[in-house]
Amino acid sequence: RNSTFTLQVDCGANVDYGITVRNLGTLKSIGLSRTSGYDTYFCKLNTDEAVNSTSLGVDTDTKWLDNDEIVIASTVRNEAQCEIGALNGAAGASSLTVDGFAGVSGGIANAHSGSSPIQAEIILLSRNIKIIGASATLQSYIRIDPTAIVDIQWTEIKWMGSGTANKLGINIKTTSGTCNFEYCSFRNFEVASSVGSYLEGATGSGITFLNNVYWKMHSGFITVAATTGVPVFDGNICIKTENFSSSIVGVLLNDIGLTFTNNTIAGCVTDGIRLAENDKDIGTFSGNTIHSCSSTASTGGLNISGNITGGTISDLKIWRSGGSTYGGLRIGSNVRDVTFLNLTLFGNNGGNITLSGGGILAHCLFDNLFCTSESSFPSVYGIYISSVGAAIIDSKIINSDIGNNAGFHIAHAISD
């Protein structure tokens, strides 16, 4: 726990060297948490913090250490207010003293909310084991072949990726092998087209990503190709992408039959999550949060662009995402026999729920939908059928609250 190890790939040109775990090969990298007995990889603000603040109130005794690098998520409608700094002294039981941010005397450069339900996530980037490229412009890559065995925990992985096939960042081709990442820090994949985790295996049932953090990915945190397996993503926190392109999103799921639970996506230039597979039931998709996405693109929260034939989306929160038209949940395809259970949407630009293009909800159920505007971040519409060809057919909304007018919640600007 008190020792360190750094493996640096000394590239002379971007991705001219990398790490390949070949078929039947094994790679294990097992670091340790910062303090014994504390597997804390994130916390949340629990006090509102003003610009230049150097003492942050938090909800967790993290036991993080002096000079540990941290990131604070934006709590407004764009990615620009996500920021990086460091601890100035070991963490207190309910506070973090910080420096290294861009504000006065190393304080935070932006105000961040810590009042529930608007609380900025703070993620820990530092790990005692590091696998890194040469620099932000001379990055490396990791490629995991189909039958390789990979187990990477509490490892900081930095400066990876390119626009070259097999060298996009961490390319995972796992089929009958296994690939496990837990409590890792994926950070600063900054060269154009770099992607955090790119899953392209044909089956991929042995793939797990648990309790990892992502920071500053050029072209997305996670991309999953259509597979016949069930990869598992749980408890990951992803903050800030940089590439503005309609084809680049924070999490692109071309396989919707996976398990995607309890993840947080914040600060994407475009969509937070896009469900893009056609003619398949959604797998386990629950407990996810999307916020502060899309300062410039038309969509911002969850974009359903593929046809879904059944399943449940539950306990989803989308707030303060700033898509110019579809800030919250956008339906742009044929979605049928889907239950939307316990959805919370507020303060998203345009429509909190928008059906556009050929977006159709057929035989669907919204149960316990909470959907409102905010006084500081107004939403134009609650539920909005925005174009000819979009429709809601034989569907129900029950036990729901649309346009709640309590606290900071208000009715939608034009109509609920």
C-alpha cells in the first residue's frame, strides 16, 4: 500500500508501442486502496461551494491522502465546469482541503452544488500502480485478445488511445477469456479519437467493469459492440468528454442486452448514453445517473436511437443536461413493450422527454415518473411529441408527477 510501481510505454510517435495480452496470456495488476479498510473511490459534495473555495464539505470519510489528484463534476448544463485539482493534506472525516485547481490560491474555479439532489461527484484519480503512455501527445494502448486472462484492480491508466484500429485506448476482444477491471482510474485519453474502454469481442460474457472512474476522454468513455455475451458495468463514474460530434457519445451501447447499473455519466459534450442496438430487449439497465451533458449538441441525456422490443429501464436520473432540443430522455426510434420505472428528470433543456423523427412509444408504461422544470435551469416541455411521425400509442403514465411546483421544481416553461 505504501509502495508505488509505474510502467511507462516510451512512445516516439503516438501509439507506436503498446501492451498486447495475447491469446492464453495473463496480465494482472493489483494495487491497493489509499488507506486500509477504505475502498472509497468517490464521494459527493454535501455543502454548496463557491468559486475559489479551498475547503470542500463531503458526505464520506474517504481517507484519501495528501497530493492525491481529484476531479469535481459540473452541476450546471455543460462539461466546462468539471475540474481537476489535488488534496492539500490528508482528507478530513467530512471535508477535503484542496489546492491545484484553477481558482485563486488553488481553489476551485467554478461553483458546485452540494445540496441534494444536486450534488457534485468527486472522484479519486491517484493509484499506487500506474500504466501510462509517454505524454498527452505520445499515448500508448492496451489490447486484450479473445482468450487472454486479465485482472486489473486499483491501477491508474493514463495517456492511451488514437484513431487507429486496435489502438483506440483499451481494446477488449474477450470471448472465452476473462477481463476484469475494478477500482481503476482511466484518465486523460486525449489524442483525437481516443476511447476509454472499447469492447469488440464476439461474446464477451467474462467482461466486468466495477467501481472504476473515467476522466477526460476525447471520444467517449465506453463503447460496446453488438455481442452475444453479457458484459457487466456497475458503479462506474465517468466525467468529461471533449469531442463534439454527433457520432461520439459518452457511453455508446451497440449491445443493449448487457448489465449496466449504478453508473454516473457527467460532463459529456454530446449524449451521456446512447442505446443504439436494434430489435432486442434491453438487459439490466437500472440505477444510472446522467447530468451536466451536452452544452452544444441537440441531445444531452439518454438517447434511444435503436429499436427496443422489451424490458425495463428503472431508477434513472437525468438532470441539467443541456441538449438544445432533447436535453433529457430522447426517443428517436421504435420503442415497444418497455417499462420506465422510477424515472427522475428535471432541469434539462428543451424537452425532459422528447419523441422526435420516427420516435414511437408503443405499449409502454411510465410508472412513478417525476418530471419538472427548474427556476434556474428551465425546461420548455415535460413530454413533447416534436415532429410528424412521432407518436405515443397504447401506452400509460401512472403514479406520476409532471410539472411539480415545490422547492426549486416548477412547471415547464411552455407545457407539461
